[in-house]
Amino acid sequence: MPVLNRIADFSPDMTAWRRHLHENPELGFDCPRTAAFIGSRLRDFGVDEIHEGIAQTGIVAIINGQGDGPTIGLRADFDALPIREATGAAHASKTDGKMHACGHDGHTTMLLGAARYLAESRRFSGRVALIFQPAEEDGGGGEVMVREGIMERFGISEVYAIHNAPNTPFGHFVTTPGPIMAAVDTAWVTLKGKGGHGAMPQDCIDPIPAAVSMIAALQTIVARNVNPVKEAVVSVTQIHAGTASNIIPEEARFCATIRSFDADVRKLLQARFTEIVEGIAAAHRVELRLDYDIGYPATVNDAAKTAFAVDVAREVAGDAAVDGNSVREMGAEDFSYLLQARPGCYLFLGQGDGPGLHHAAYDFNDEVAPVGASFLARLVERAQPLAG
């Protein structure tokens, strides 16, 4: 594995950074300790500019290369999840109910490793903008940073990011041109009827049959409305109703996640979802409240930038360890907002076998951090080479 020699030299430091971040998780936009740690490391490295307080706790740091040129953006997220850790690791979370169960501690470490190398070597032209982002898991920190003008303010012309991938072979890169992750929307359906005794249903308006009918009918949206060659998912993930065996409840509530890649399909899913629940609510004489929240858009890689990123990944990992035309997946990612603003590429980096993302026993594999940092550093050097 051709990790850059200088990055290999300080890989023990990267492990220490990552484990510190793992021990001290923070959620959403409220990540002051994480931001302070990142800022301190960047100052140690001697980067040229540090801009803090973007999207509350986000940071953009600038490293100047040698000579004029464009600015390439590299992004890492750093928020954790509200999960009680079950790794048993010596570096386990010190905050009960919060843990880095998605590897954002590792993403930040890889970008810090690339930053240290680039600040020392500066074997590139133009500038690199290091984007450290809060609130990927909940809140859309990427959208907020874009809305606060980071692309224009720092002149960023293209953007890249890596996500770790458990149960993908160690050191393997996976990506694809076009959509790589789905748009995600969330619907909450609340049905209000008339409660009463379970033995006297004629005196009630039961919301449970209405909810059951809706849930069954919603499964026909993808099967009978979406073009079979275009992927989509409608999954009901929560149902809440009732308190006792002999009471017909007044209210029933359920939640669904709706995912797609195509903008027209996304609109179709919302329209059909709305029509189905409204029609069934009327048929069952229940009051309906539908809260349909439009979430992250699809993560869409630029074809040319993806081809370039794949070429760099092959340099770092070898041809056999790079899949540049992978199957896209139904997960969602707010790097999508950065890719809407600028062309770029999102890649996955395998970390070997182990518990999956968002699992209480998951932990980032520290051995893969130098691979990711080397990829990010070479990406900059290849995209913006020094004048011959």
C-alpha cells in the first residue's frame, strides 16, 4: 500500500488524534470541543488561514501552494451519533449516550493528516481549502456551510470527500459517476379518530385500520408507479398506537423514509404518498396530519472529477483495489449540497470486516487513516501540479 512516506512517519499521531476525538464525541452543530481540537492541530501545522464559526462550529482552513492556481476543497465531517457505545475499547466515548458510530472521527483525522503533509510539503499550485463540517448526521451542516457562502468566499472550484466503509476490503476505494447516494425524505402521518371501548367499535372511529390500510397501500408506490429501471424505496419504520387491549385509541401515528435518485421520481413519490394517505383518511373518516419533510438531495458525482479521483485512488491503492463503477446505495449524505454547488467526487474507503455504521460496537480502523490521508494529499498534488 503506497502510503506517502511522510504520512506514514506521523501515523501514530493520527491514531492519537482519532482516539481523542472518539473519546470526546459531540452532536449536530454543537461541537465546540471538537472544533477547538481541530483548530489547535491546524495551528500546529502552520496552515495559512483558519476561518472558524461557519455553520456554528465548522472550520475552513486554507493552505497556499506555490504559485497561482485554483482552490480545491476537501471536506470531512466531525459530528457523532446519540448511541451508547458498546465497543469496550480503551478509547471508548467518555460521554454516555454519544459515540462516533459512523467514523467521522476517522474522516477528520484523515483530513488532518493530509493537512499536515500539505502544509509541510506544499508541492502544489493554487490553494487547498480544508472543510471541517458539523451536523452531517442531523441538521444538514453541509447545506448551511454552502448557504453561508464558503464556495464563493474561498473561491473553491471542486470538492472531494471520503467515507469509511466497514465490510469492504481494507484499503479498497469504491465510487461511481453520477448518483452514488440517494435523496432522503421523511414522512410522519398522524391519524385522529374517536377512541372508546374495544367491545363497542360502532361508537368509535378507529384510526388503526386506517393506518394499516395506508401502510399496505404505500408499498404499491414503488411497485406500481415508479419506472422499474429507476430505484426508489418507501419504508415504514415506526408505528405508534394504543395503550391497552380493551381500548380503541383516539390516535395512531407512523413514520416512513422515502429515498430516490431521480428528481422526477422524488416528486412522484411525494405526490403519490400524499394522495394515498389523504384518500384513505377520507374513506375511514379520520383526521389526517401529514408532515412530509424534504431532506438531503441525492449525492451526485461529476463524471470527469470521478474519473480523476479514481485515477488517483489507483495510484495510492493499486488497480485491483479500486472500483470506479460501483453500485449506488440508498443511504444519504449531506455532501450532496457541496456537490450541487461545485463539481467533485465522493468515495468510500474500505476498512475491513467488523460491525457496520451506526452500530454500537462499530469503531474506525486506525490503520486505514494513512491511506485516506495519502489519497487526499495526492489528489491535491495531481489536480494542481507545480509548473514544470
